Amino acid sequence: MELQEVLEMASQILDEERSKPTILYELANSPGVIANPAGLLPVWTVLQERGRYHPRTVLEDTGMFRLKSVNFDLLCALMDRSSEQQKQAMLRLLITRIRGENSYRHRFSEIVNAGRWKDCTSELPLVAEFVARLGNKRALIESLRDVRMTPGLTWLLLQLEELIALNFTIFTPGEYTQLENEISSLSKAFTAFELEWRKAPSTGPTLERNTRYHVIKELPELFASVAEECRRAKYMHVKTSLLPGLNFEVNQDKGAVISFLEKLGFTKELIESLNEAERLYRTAATPFDFKSSMGHLRSFLEVLHLQAGAAVQRKNGGTAPSKFGEAHEYLKTHGVLTTKEQQLVIQLYSLISDTSVHPLVAEQEYARLMRNMSIEYGLLLLTKLDKLGVN
């Protein structure tokens, strides 16, 4: 595709998102897959906080919910079909949407409500999620320097609330500090904007005046809320780095694994298997819970290789593997895995399959080792598949 075609397609996706938003979060596992669905009630209420309570509750378990969006998937598909130059141009296009004046659309409602976030739609939540997950977080944060005071900004801040509350590991502590600074500067710019509005005569179109009124009414609370969530998220980073059994880097890599699985078209069940292994590990009350967690890790590794083999087969031809042993051999034969990497996953799979945990090692320590190694190996394999253009 030519560059102009890529940009036009991206623009069409963003325009559709502004008209009919698709961004939402849902439970990573269905209640039927989770051992104690009733225990989800306190967590489920976090989703209901959107737009009602500020600041949002920042969840420690970042695997509880997952992003769902048709237009996010379309942007990913377009990115996969683009050259590196086209990808960078596409990301720049998304950032310009944040800085534009027309990043929102009024719903059909009474004109008195014009400008309220509930009565507008915007593509900026999609832009924020996509740019953050594609790793261009610095550009996303710096775009706040030139953002316009519109309902689009209101929606952008609401999505940042959501993103931090449900996926606090997506930003590093340093990025949270940068985000706090940009929010502080934006709040000061808002003060000048509000003062200018109050001094101006009450003239002009009613739609425009009501829009500004609601923007001015809603933004201050969101500035304070995002700043407080940044503070809380930085504390959560400290907590996960200091408490035994928690590892920030691995937690962040787990998020990267899930992002790759979604981007490369792996099945929903594979993601659910990894999330259930994580849930059992985090909430384990007995050694049986740790054993169940490792059982899900074993299934995750099996299906990961089978689906990776099928994806490579679609690109290179041949017969798709049907067993775990065939799958890692197929991936080595086609240059995805080296011999040493193949030997590593064979040994890892054998360790996870061995239910007779060494008596000198506590069940939790063993489960943690298997969990961490599975995540890091999964990230290695998925990164290779992504670089090879496999989907």
C-alpha cells in the first residue's frame, strides 16, 4: 500500500470510532471459567466507576480485565501491513488527532447538555489506548502540551483514568512523573482558558457556549483524578518491586505477552488460560492451587506453540503441527527458534509437567519460577513471530 492509502484508512477508522465508539474493557475470563465468580463483585464495580467516581480504584491485578475494540484491531491490522516509515506516519497522524479541535462529536440530545462527556463521543480513547500499547507513550504524554480544551480532552482524560486503573503497569514510574507534570501544566493552561471564558461576553451560538460551559465544569475534577491515579500507580510500582513474590518487570512483560497475543490473532482461550494461571497463583490458599496454576501454564505453552506453528505454516506452507513436540520442532526448522531455545522450552515444559515438586522448594517458590519463566519465554517467542511478520 502507498503511504497516502495507509493514512486515509487510518483516518476512516478514527472517524468511525468518533461516530460509534468501540473501546471498552471486559473481564479477561468469563465467570464460568473463574472458580469464585462472586468474588469478582468488588472488582466488577471498578468498571462502574467510570465517569461517576474520581479518582478511580487502581487495581493491583492488571490481568483482571482486557481491552476490546473492533477499531483497535483494525488499526493493528493496518499497522501490520505497513512499512516502518508508514507506521511512524500513522502514529503521527494519531497524535495530531489529540491536538486537533474536532476530536469529538455531539450526540443527538438537548442542546442544553452540549459538551457533557455523556453527550459526546470521541476517537481519543482509541488513540490513547493504541499509542500507549504500541510503545509510543512519550509521544502520547507530550501531546497533552498542545491539546485543546474540548470534550475530546474530557474523553481522553476519562480513558487515561481507565487505563491506569486497570493496567497500571503500562506506564513506568518515570512516565507517571512525566504525565503528572504535563497534567499540572495543562491544569494551569485551563485556568487561563476559564478566566478568558468568564470575561468574554455571553454571546455566540448556544451550542458553542454550552459546550464550553460543560468542558469547564468537568475538566478540573479529571485533572486532579488522573494526577492522583499517577501517584497511586507509582506507589503500586514500589509495592510490586518490594513485596516477596511480586516482580514488576515480569508483570509488565505479562501485559506485553497478552498484547502480542491479541495483535497476532491468537485465540481468546489462550489468553484466558494465562490469566487463570495468574489468578490461581495470586490467590492460592493451598498447594493444590499452585498445582492448578502450573497446569494452566502447561496448557498455555502447548497451545502457544501449536498456534504459533499454525501461523508459520500459513506463511511458509507445509503441514501444520498437531502436537507440542511437533510444534517446537516445526518452529526450529523454520528458523523461529534456535536449537538452544528449543531445548529451553522442552526443559521448561518438563519441569511444569513434573508434579513432584522438590521437597526443598516451597510450592509457591516453584510456581513463581514456572510462571515467570513461562511469561518471559512466551514474550521471546511472540516477539520473534512479530518481527517475522507472522499473523
